[in-house]
Amino acid sequence: MDLNELLPLSHILFLNPDSVHRDNILPILAEPFRADSMLESLEAYVADVENREADMSTQMRGGIALPHASSAAVRRLGLVVGIVKEPGIEYDPDCEENVTLFFLMAVPATSPAAHLPLLGTLAKFLADETRVAALRSATTPEQVQAMLLSECQSQGQ
């Protein structure tokens, strides 16, 4: 897994909670995939992610969400990181806390398990509260990318 390829700087978004909400967050996060010609259809991909979220929310404790779906609209595996300023946004209405960190994954239907190594890397990174806090306080895409690349390198990926 080459995180440099999966997470170019253009796939790291800093979002203002006043301009994003539950109804528009996924299309906003998916836009870099569309811009990089990774999707056959932005709308079809977002619909697939919404359907996946309806089956089981990907929101975790700590204000983190990892929305993803295997989709025929996806050409290749990809990742977008979205950092929403405090207080974040309500993502899953059944959760009491808002989300400030989004890790949106595009997964091609032809390789439905392609994202599993990426999920493992993210899970290890997100288990460390110090690293999560540093990620939340990042101010540039370069800082975010460096933190996540460091995790991949420490895992030998």
C-alpha cells in the first residue's frame, strides 16, 4: 500500500463546521476523487457510501468516522482525509459526539477487500490519542500527510 499514491495533498481537506453538515459532507469529501478521475460517477459513489452507512455507521468513539463502500463507480482505491474544526458535525444521529476527523475511502467493487490494509493502518494510528490530537491540530496538508506516512513507514508498508 503506497500512502503517497492513496493520499495526495489534494485529498486532505480542512473544513469549517459552518459550511458542512450531514447532508453535504460525503459529496464534499468525495470531490477530490472526482477531480482525479477516480470515479465513474460521484453521485453513484456517494449513494453507495450512504447505503453502507445506513446498514452500519462507520462513526467511532472520539469523533472519528471512516465512511467507505465497495462501489462499481470507483476506478481505484483512494483516501480523503477531512478535518472539521471544532465543534465538528453531527454525523450519526445515534452518537452523542460530533465528528471532527473523516477518513473517506473509495473501494472498487472489483477489489472489495482492497481497503483492509488501509483500515488496519488507520486503526493503529487512531488508537494513539496523542497522534489523533496532533492530527486534529494540523494546519497544513503536508503535516497530515507526514503523520500518516510515518505510521505506514513504522508498519513497514
